[in-house]
Amino acid sequence: MQYEYLLVDASLASRKARDLERELNKLGAEGWELALAFGLHNQTFAFMRGIPEPDKPAKPKTKASK
């Protein structure tokens, strides 16, 4: 499986805690999972989610010999 990643600045210096909470809830609803938090006071969050693999074409059916 492959993954995609998203970095979010979680600093509360430029926004209210309630706004960050709404943003995180939206990301969770979109399938993003918190992978790690880093920086001074965990100001950056790294999220990840799986990328669905494209459907593989079905193998052609062969006739069974009698």
C-alpha cells in the first residue's frame, strides 16, 4: 500500500484552539490519521492516509479443456 502525507502547522499563535479542533476533525473525517507531532510544543502535525491501489484488470477466463 502507498501513503500520502500532509503537514499541518498546529501553532495556536495565529488561530484559536476551537478552529484547530475543527480543522483536525475535518481531516479525520477525510481519512487522515496523525502519524507524528514535532517541533517546539508539538507545533507541526504530520498526517498520513492510504492511497487506494487502482483496480487490477481481471485475468481473462480460459476455457477448460474436456
